Amino acid sequence: MSSSSGGSQTANGPKKARIEIIPLIDVIFFLLATFVLFTLSLNRIQTMPVELPQASAAPASLTDDETLVIQLSEGDTAYWNKEPIQTNEIPARLLNYKASVSRPRVLISGDDKAYYGAAVQALDEVRKAGITQVSIETAYRPSGR
């Protein structure tokens, strides 16, 4: 027998069909990506409207004379406008401060030795005194400054 030029037969008989796996993998990945994108589009994103505060023309500065700075430190130590005090003095001083100032504002800060619980107690005392304008400083400040 001579070799055939048509390529449809082999030496043992007709040419066998082969299954190519590479195009099959491409089709599977395409179907998978389509399925994932479709299921993600089914999820409704629920949002809640938020009204952000608007900046005023002249923002209030925290360096005014009326702003009280309470800095917390280790143990029962605190600073009342740079004056060292005990933390148990804060409630009475806050009531006096509120009575003596027309617009009371409090800035609570802490040094590197302050505990989180002391800041929470100071915030609670400010709330009990009825002072509504309170800020928390997040920048590092050395003790007593």
C-alpha cells in the first residue's frame, strides 16, 4: 500500500477523532465568569442616606480662650488647661466651667501613658455636665501640654 495524500486515513485504517481540551477549558472559564458576573448583578446594594455636616464660613477654632483642654495621663493624673489635677476633680470643675462660660467647649486628649478607660470616663463626665460641644484629639501630645 502506498501512503495516502488525502490525510483521512492512517496505516491502520480511518483517522481517529481527537478531543481537544484547550478550547474546552476556555469555554468553561467563559461560562464560569459569565455566571459569577450574573450572580453579582442580582445582589441589590442597599444604601442608607447620610447627611454630612456642612462647613461654616468661619469654623470655630479650638484655640479660643473658652475651649477647655482636659489631657489624661497615667493613673489618676489629668491636666486641666495644663494644670495637673486628679481625675476625681473633673466633675466639679466641669460644672463650674459650664456655669462660667457662655459657650462651653471641651477638648479631650491623652498622652502616651493614658488608658482608653480614662478617656471614656472623661467623656461620660462631660456628658453628665451637659456640655454638648466636645472634641477628641487624636494627635500625640506630651504630658501637660
